[in-house]
Amino acid sequence: MAVNLDPDLLSILVCPKCRSEFRVDDEANELICTNAACALAYPVRDDIPVLLIDEARDTRAETESASN
């Protein structure tokens, strides 16, 4: 299921933790922070981004294990 967000909205959204831009992960239905040091993945539920740090998934551990 693809993330269905207005491009204008997506252009102004930033990570609430570090203020970096997002990239869209349509496969996981998430917005991923583009800052490698942060790299939190925020869920998009019913076309609404849930930008709560407590709801975000840390993708850094996945990236580190994939590189080993």
C-alpha cells in the first residue's frame, strides 16, 4: 500500500526529533528521516503521518545489521 500524501504537505514535513526532511517508504508505509544519525521511521496510518517520536521505529539497528 503506497503512502498517499499531498506533495505540498510532504515538502513541509520534517522529523520532529532532528528537523531533517523525510523520504517516503511506500512498501513499509512510513516516512523515513533522511538524517543518518536519527533515521527514525514514522508510520503513516490511513494517509495520516503519525509524527510522534514514541511511535517511530529506529532503523539504525537494521542498517547496521545489514552492513555486517
